[in-house]
Amino acid sequence: MRSLSTSPPAPSLATPATNSAAPERSDWLTLKRLLPYLLEYKWRVAAALAFMVGAKVANVGVPVLLKELVDSMTLKPGSVQSMLVIPIGLLVAYGLLRLSTSLFTELRELVFAKATQGAARSIALKTFEHLHALSLRFHLERQTGGMTRDIERGVRGIESLISYSLYSIIPTLIEVAMVLTILAVKFDVWFAIITLSALALYITFTVMITEWRTKFRKEANEFDSAAHTKAVDSLLNYETVKYFNNEGFEAKRYDESLEKLRKARLKSQTTLSMLNTGQQLIIAVALVAMLWRATQGVVEGRMTLGDLVMVNAFMIQLYIPLNFLGVIYREIKQSLTDLDKMFVLMEKEREIADSSAANALQLSAPPAVKFESVNFAYEANRQILHSVSFEIPAGKTVAVVGASGSGKSTLARLLYRFYDVGIPGNAAIAGGGIQINGQDLRQLTQASVRASIGIVPQDTVLFNDTVEYNIAYGKPGSSQAQVHEAARAARIHDFIVSTPKGYETMVGERGLKLSGGEKQRVAIARTLLKNPPILIFDEATSALDTTNERAIQAELQGVAQNKTTLVIAHRLSTVVDAHEILVMDAGRIIERGTHGELLAYGARYAQMWALQQSSDE
């Protein structure tokens, strides 16, 4: 019997990373964060702005030309030639200006579309990559439905933000400035004062009401995300819902969220009606005041009919975009909020990150793996592992057995570096270390470590794709022959080819179309295809019947030859040939040795063996 003691804890090499809440940002900081993505397309931004200015110059020129056209029609009777040539020339110019407005607008959108879509793509991709880089802790705590909705809104928010700001706000400001200049220079200053006063009142009213309304929109979005989360979670757990006949319960939970969403949207709609009514009142008063001033000018002979038409046309042109200012401002604010939520996801701190001096793990042969005085806890007040020390010699197999909750699967998660060793918030207890070929795991890049490890997990989750895709996922780019060979080794090839679509059979969401044993054999096949130097079998045959278990166990033993293997098992019959067997209880190794040594010792392992043998009989 080998020693049951463990070595003293080694000094901690690093403290576990902690996630800090992302600080709240102002809208300007969100825009500042977006700017670099747009500046990747500098010349397109410049060209779009040039086309935008051109479109507004042409747009403002239309009422001016309309005035000239009207005034030309009021010439005194005389030259018929004048009556024919001047209006025709003005009409042609009027049509060209109208065409120029549309042409410049379309060119602006065409040129800037690549910048908009490119920025949206870059941010979405970086968010996706960052989410994959976050720790397992984050993904265990996340709500998939709400998070995916936040990303979806964020990407859509980029397009809306750029569209509303570049295509609506900035052009409107340019047009307002040009119109005010023309009115102040060509007529008396009161036209500019009335217009400017109306605009200031309109914008102030719109901003104040919209800011007040924002909380209702935020509430609606929160309830929308909550409803979406409940729906996705319920559908992902479809079988569990059916098992317990809880369709009504799930519908009630979903309806409660929908009811809250309905009430929030009603508040949003009611306040929107208030906003629209106030805006219409301000515009109507301003329009009446301007037309009254212009009509008085015509009566007094200071202005022509063309001037009256021009003033009216200016007001209509300004009124159209201003009529949507409340909607535009609200959408910009909402887009900034949605974009900020996605940036918050991007700024989630990576609990497990490669150090700047991290090296890639280079293996020319199966490595030795060593756990040295490892202490670990998922939460500070509940320690899972207590000074766990053992070594898997190069090319050998070490098995870990014990009751559920003893910490067996945690060893696999630490070896994959889903977590770092140590106790969060408790630096007094040294975390210990895990080494591969004498190199501390924290000094190696995560990608190189994970590329060298293959795992058959206890709970197999498959992609909603074909059987072939799920097996080939172990080594993307593998040939069909290699996939079939791995499937044969996992004893699932015959089953696959017996189905109507063979390897093109869809496995369903999370692999629900397959039985537990079939899913586990697919998981074994893709690990065999990966063919890494380090293997982890976490209850790899737990979902198989006895016949298939023995057959696949023989295959796994063959595969594990000359590979460093960690076997986590419940059934002791699967680990009798291991180089060393560790018996764990409450996060501690209480026994270790070969199968024969542990039986001779007559303690916990021997009791477990006797119990399982009796159960099998």
C-alpha cells in the first residue's frame, strides 16, 4: 500500500483573478469607444460627409429656385420669348436639383454602407471572441437568452446610431444653419429669430420628454430580455418540462414577463403620444408665425410671392425631419444604451488570462502531469479541494474514484485551466500548482494546453448539426475517412450508417435526438479523432450498457496506451488496470494505490468494490 499522506502546500504562484463590475459610461464615452471602428474607413467617412453636404446644398437650393420660378411667372406682359425661355430653364434646373438631392443621398449611403456594416461586423466578432475567452464561471452564471438579445440589440444599435446621426441629425443641423443664414440675410432678422426660437423650444421639449421617457423604454427592454430568457431556457429544457407536465407552469411564467412587458410598452406609447402632440403644437405655431410675417411682407411690397413660397418651402423641409426628431433622439439614446451593454460584455474581465510571459506547451512525447498541494474553491466560503497532490507519469493512467461531490471532476476543470488553483479572496491558503512536464500551467498559453488535452465529459453536449460535424469537431479539417475511423473505434459507425441519412443525420438541439449512450459515443469518437497526448475520461462510459461499455472500455484502453491519462470513474471495474487509483472524499485523497493494493488494504475502496460487485450480481 502506498502512502496515504500528502505533501505540505507549496507557495502560491498567482492569486486568482476576480471580475469587477464594469463602470457606467456616459453616451460620449460610448461614442468614443465606437469611433475607432469607424475610423478604419476614413476615406469612406470623408466621402459620405461630402456627399451629405452636397445633398443638403441641393435640397436648400430647391426652394430658392422655386422662388425664382414663381417670380419669373409674374413678369409684366411683353416678350413672349422671355415667358418661354426663363421658366423652362428654371424648371430644368429645378428638376436637376431635385435629382441631385436624391443622387447625393444615395451615394452617401452607398459609400458609407461598408463602413457601417464593417464596424458592426468587427464589434460583433470581437464580442463573440471575448465571450469565448471568458471563464467557465461567467458562462455558468450567464442567462443565454438575455445575453444573446443584448448582442443582437448592440449590433442593430450600431447601424441605427450611424444611420440616425449621420443621415438625420447632422444633415438637419447643416440644413438649419443654411436656412437661417438665407432668411437672416435675404429678409429681416425676425424670420431667423422665429425659426431659431421654434427650433430651440422644439429641441428642448423633445430632449426633456425623451429623457423622461427613457426609463420606460429601458424597463420594456429589461422585461423583453427577461421574457426571452425564460422562453429560451424553457425550450432548451423541453424534455424536463414534459417530464413534469409543467407546460402550464412555463406558460404562466412566460406570460407574467409578457404582461410586465405589455405594461411597460403601454407607458412608453402613452408618453410618446404626449411628445408628438407637443412637437406638433410648437411646429404649427412657428409655421403660422412665419407665414404671417411673410404674408405681411408681400402685402407691404417688401417681399414677392416667390419669397412667400420659398419661406413656406423652407419651413416644410425643416418640419419633415424635425417631426421625427423625438423618434430619432429616442432611437439614438436607445442605440447608445444597447451598444453600451455590448461594450460592457466586451469589457468583462477575463478571470483566466495568459500572462505576458506565457509560453506555448511543446510536447514531443506524452508528458508527466503533476498536481502539487492543490487547494481550490469555486466560492470563498466553500473549499472543494484540500492539498491534493498526485502525479500522472508520462504515458501512464491514473484513475480517481469517489462519491459524487468529492471533487473528481474539478481536477479535470483545473487541468484544462477553466479555473486557476487557489481560494478566491483568501490569500492565506496557498493554491499550490499544476505542472505539465515540469512547467506550471499558469506559465503556459491556454490554447496550447487545451490543444494537448482531449476529454470525454460526463455530460455530453452536441451542436445542432450533423453527426459527422460533431465528430469532426474534434479535429476540424479531418477527412471523411478519418471521421469514419474514429466512429468505428467508438463503436457508433454501424448505428450511424443504419440511419436513413447516415452521417448527415441531424442530432438536434444539444443532441437531444440521440440517446445518452449515442451522445457519449459521439463524444468518444471526436476525442479519439483529436488524438491528443493527454486524455481525460470523465465517466466516459457512464451512459452505456454493459456490453458496449466493455467493448468501448477495451478501445479506450488501447487508445490510452502511451498517453498520459486521467480517468474519473464511478464504476470501479473500468479502472482496475490503472497505474494508480486515487480515492477521494470531501476534496481529499484518502487512499491511493493499485487495484490489488487497495483491495488488500481493506478500507474505502474495498468497500466500494464489494458493494458494486454485489450490485452487479
